[in-house]
Amino acid sequence: MKRGEVKTVKTVIGQQNGEESMIPYRNAWLYVDPKTIETGSLSKFAPGWEVNLPMACRIVGDRLEGYEDAHITVLPMSIRPSDAAQDAKLMLQVMLTAGESVKGNAKEGMVGSYFERSLKLRVLD
């Protein structure tokens, strides 16, 4: 991306088919630059990149063309490299959950799946 240019990226998370009881009910995600983990900054997104939605938790049920038969969440995120932005590597951390939690028993009721994906942000001058 060019400095100052705003792009909208859609985060699409879910499942197309599977056993009904295991289809995710809630999806949560977080974009993290591993270099920011040990810092005091509240934002864990890449330094120098402006972002309006680096994390979210949503109930499944959004619609998107091409995913008509899928159980998904879709959320747009706007990003913009500032003058201080540099190329960066991010981790997308995702948690998919099905079922309902049982108060007082963390091992009963809710089933979760966690996965990560890596992505790169590049500044074009």
C-alpha cells in the first residue's frame, strides 16, 4: 500500500459445512504484530499503521456473496500506512466457539477452536 492510502479489508471467518453441533456460534479475532507483545501499548497492530478495528468478537450469521452456504462473520477493517509505517508481519489469531458455557464449569458446554494465520503488510513508496 502507498503511504496515506486507505484500504478496506474484510475479515471473513467461519465454516462452510460440518456437524451441526460443531458449527461455530461466535468468532473472535485479533491482529497482532509479535514485536508489540512486550510493549506497554494497548494496540498490538503494527506500529505506524492506522487501523479502526484490529480485533472483534461477533455472533455468526453475516452474509457475503460467494459464501451463501457458510456460517460466517464478516467485518470490514480500514487500514492506512502513516509516514512512520514500515513493512510488518502480523499474526491473525482466531477463536471459533460453539455451544454455551456453563457457569462454574469451564470444561462443560462450550467447545472452542483456535488457529493462527500470518500475513504481511507492505509499504510501497
